[in-house]
Amino acid sequence: MTQFNKALINKDGEYVTYGADRKFIARFKHRGPFTKAKFIKELIANHTVEGYFAEMAAGKAPLAILRDANEDWYYNILETFSGKKLR
């Protein structure tokens, strides 16, 4: 399994893509608790290229892929943003 390489991640406006073929990773259309930086940091730390794109091909949303793999990361960001305990 191949880890994500930060040098191959492209951040073009609201879109994040991967590699020379610019394979879609995620879109950041709205402001909110999940920034590009936080998303990319988690993606690199805990996901493989093959695993992530297999989940995408199965129809899962980008944030749902990261949430399902690391719920503590997901809820910590939401709790910090809202100031409320969610779990």
C-alpha cells in the first residue's frame, strides 16, 4: 500500500487533487471546521492512496472516508469548532 506523498497533492482553489493525472481527492466549497490543511494532514497520516481511492470508487464522500477511519479526529475537530461536547 502506498502512502500519500505531500509533494504530489495539488491544491487548486477549492479542489484538492493527487498526482500528475490530478485524481480528485476533495472539494472545499464552504468554510467550516474541516480546512484543507487539517484534511490533508489526516489523509497523509492515516490513509493509503489505494485505500482512499477504493472508498471513493465505492461512492463514499471524502470527509466520510476520513471520519470512518478515525472518528476521534473527526469529533475532536467538531468539538473544538463548536465548543460543545458531541459524544
